[in-house]
Amino acid sequence: MPCTYTHGLAHAWEMGCSHAKPSRAKMTMTSETLYDWLVLRTIRGLNERMLLRAVQHFDGPHGVRHASVRELEALGMKRAVAEAVAMGPDPETEIRIRRTMQRMAECRVEVVSIVDPGYPARLAMIADPPLLLYYTGPFFPRTDQAVAIVGTRRASHAGCALTEELSYNLATLGLTIVSGLARGIDAAAHRGALKANGRTEAVLGCGLDRTYPPEHRQLRQQIEGNGAVLSEWPVGEPPRPYHFPRRNRVISGLSLGVVVTEASRASGALITARFAVEQNREVFAVPGSIKDNRHQGAHWLIQQGAKLVEGPDDVLEELRPQLDLPQDDQVNTQRGAQTETMLSREERDIYAMVSDDPISVDDILAQAPFFPAEVMSILLALELKGLIRQVPGAAYVRT
């Protein structure tokens, strides 16, 4: 159930928001306000629930910092904490905060607080939303129609291909794809949305002056071109193991539903699915081979009542009441057939042998009714057309 101290705030903003994209200027927090927030976040014993209550009561963090000890105590704050708030930061803390703000400016990291109109209304309604949400890239104050797609880092070629296709189709309909920039399924989800020129958002488990994993720097830059990279952690914070479970609640909190495409029983994707259930979001799972443990987590979710997904229409069927989409909008399930009509007969024969599961060149040569040189020429032609790609082991999969 949504937490009562944020639900009213989120509902009030959502009811008053416009469908038009507001300007970035309305999203930018002033340096003075950011400084006040960062100071308050350093106060020991000041938990997020009390801090939010104080910020709402005193009309912003500046009002909290300039309230008297008596006023803070009257709000329910412990005396020692109230005295620390009234006293302000010591010189060492002051230097650390100023360095953080300078680093944010250098990395073009912006921030929105939970009391700002730019804060995502859907995220504000979860039980423990981040009070500050740092971001890079165009993160506009609007309620995105978003779907999270998550899964294992050790994904199969077939799992990545399926995830890219599902993400592409959902992004084509205007849905924002949310994931965690991790290796494997997460990266495939982002890439699928980018191929559709759609919007995608990545939620990190570290400060935004870092990219984790580091090999995804280029992917992050592509996301920032038409989406956003988000974190609740300030700049300078490394990717600690305990950050990622908390990161997962933000992924589900931003979304209408969570799709698990490939995950073992130990995968962090199941943590995201659990948060989705707690946040009253829809949960979807894509089945796979019962002999591959990378599908055991998805199968378990289906056994627990998750919606089985074979294609994007299965996701849309559940989410359509919450989506601003025309009733006749459907994913073009005939895309593959249309692609094949553009190929020669020989190309169609070879293309039909290739699927989401890798097939070796030797197997293709054994099955094809053509000379080996012809087969290799056709494979090259299909690869140049972007329909198949080579994977390790001298094998091919569909793109």
C-alpha cells in the first residue's frame, strides 16, 4: 500500500500536471536549496521520514535549517537532533558538501527532491521513496508510462535477443523502458528501446559520477541522449553490494509493471519483482527451457501468479487501462513475415534456419540445399541487412 505521508503529495501533483513537457528550468534546483538538502542529509539521527515531515512543515529545507530547536522538537524531533540541525555543519562537513556540489556541476548531475513538482509521482507513492533523486540526461517532470524489464547478468544470446525485441516493440508504442544498466538482460532492454528511438531510463546503484559496469559508458551516453540515468546516491558513492537491492525498488517504483525475461532463482531481478508486488505493480515473466537454470526464476514467478509473457501484447493487455494509448494500437506481430517478403527465395531459406538460439555454420551448411560458397554468401548478405549476427562459436542468431 502507498505510504500516507507521500501519497497526498504525489496525488496533488499528478492531478495538476500537464501533458506538455515543462521546461528544464522548472526542474533545476537552486544551489542554495541543494546545499540545505545536503546539510540536512548529514545530520545523524535525522531519518528520512522525519526529514520529509520537517521539510513539508517548514516549507522547504531552508525553513528547517532556520527553525528553532523548540519548533523542531514540537514537530517530534529528538532534542539532540534538533540542536544539530540548528547548529549547522562543522567546517569539515561544510568542505565536503561544497566539494560534492562542485563535482555535481562538473558531471552535469542535477537533482530533484520529493517536494518538487518534477519528482515522479508514481515513485513518490511507494513506501520509502528517495528524498533526493539525482539524474543526468533529459528527465522531465511528467509521469512516464514506463515498464521495467530486468533479468540475469549472465544472459543467453536468445534471452538478450528476445529482450531487445520486446523492449523495441514496447518502446515503439511510446512506453519508457526502465532497467538497471547491468550486464546481460538490463543492457539488452536499454538497447531495444534505443533501436526504436524510444525513451529509456537507467537506475544506478552508485553516484552518477561513475558508470557501473564501466564497459557500459557508451551505452549510458546513448541513454542520456533520449532518456535519463538516475540514482538516489550522491556523487562519489561507489557501487556497494547493498545499494543494488535498494536500487531495485526505484526501478519498480518508476514503472507500471516489471517484466522478468530471464533470471535464475538467485537473480536480483526477483528482488525487483518482489518490490513490484509490494508496490502494487504488475509482474510479468517470460518462460524458457526447463533445463536452463537461467529460466527458473521466471518460472517460479509464473507459479506465484505472474502474467506469462510470450509477446508485447501480453504486457499491453494487463496495462492498457493505465496507458494513454488508442485502443487499436497493437504491436505489429507480422513484422517477421514482412521482413521475409523482402528477401530472395534463397535468403528466406537460410533465414528460416536461424532463430534466437545460436545455430552453428556447420549445421546450416548441412541443412541448406546450396553449395557451401553460396551459403556463406547468403549469410553475409543477411548479416549486412541486419537480420542476423554472428556469435562466439562460429554460430548465428537473429537480431
